[in-house]
Amino acid sequence: MGPFINISKIQRTSFQFASAKGIRIAWFNMLKRRSNSLLSFREVRALLGLYRKHDRGLQYVELDSIVGSVGREQDFSRDFYPKYEHLKARWESVNQLFHQSGFQPVELYKVGNVYFVLDGHHRVSVSRAYDTGFVEAYVTEYPCRIDVDTHDDLKSIANKLNRTRTPSGTFALSP
């Protein structure tokens, strides 16, 4: 059985609150010289040559480890706060669903130590706004030869990949 959230202790939040928090975090990330953009699964997959995948089933995944998207990178910040007003209607309906009945698990791809949202961007965003700490997800893992971590961007992933190459251009096996 997974973690339990006491909904009665969670105050209602709104799209405006989530958007404003996203803006504050974006400024903080800028000051810390951290990326505020979601990683693109397509770009990471192409860079790392990921083709094999394994179904890992239903799991509880920490929100902090969800840092990317499959096709919706522009709509949400790195911390999954909504960036644009056109997301409001859908975000508010998912927010209402959160309070009424909860929602279905999201679908995630796992690469290294991070996750990319395939389906459920708004559910992840609402969960983040309420700081639930985790989300229930169906996980598909793409094994890779390097560790991809939560603060990595595409450039740092490429640098890690280059450090694993041998002088002949092939890749060294990791222990």
C-alpha cells in the first residue's frame, strides 16, 4: 500500500496560485543558474540512443524526479507549474477532480533516475501544486548506460555520455 494523503488537511489551490509559484521558482532557478525547462524525452532518447524498453508496472513516483515530458515541454516549468493561460480550464477541471474523487495514475517513461510524462501532465501539475510528494504512475523504463539525474539538462547529459566514450569512439562499460 502506498503513501496516504489526508485531503482534509490540504487547502484548495488555484491555477493562479500555481502559476505565480511557478514564476517565483523560475526566478529562483535563474538566480541559481538552473534550467527551468522540462527535458524533452525525444531529445534525450535521440542523444542516448534509447530503444529498448521494459514495463515496470504501477508504482509511486516522487514528484521531484519527474523533470521531463513527451511532447509538452513548452507548457510546464521544470517543476511542472503551468506556464500559459490556455492551460487554465483543463488545469482547473483536474484540480476539481483531485478534490472530488482523485484521479487515474499517470503514464511515465523512466530514464536513469528521472521520469518523463507521457500522459497526465495536468495531474502531475496539480499534484505538484498541492505538494503531495508523489504520484501514482504506470512506468516504462528505458535502460541507459549513464546516470541521468534531476538537475541534468541536455548539455550535462551529453557531457556525461562523452565521458563514457573510449578513444576509439565506442562506449566503456560501466561497473
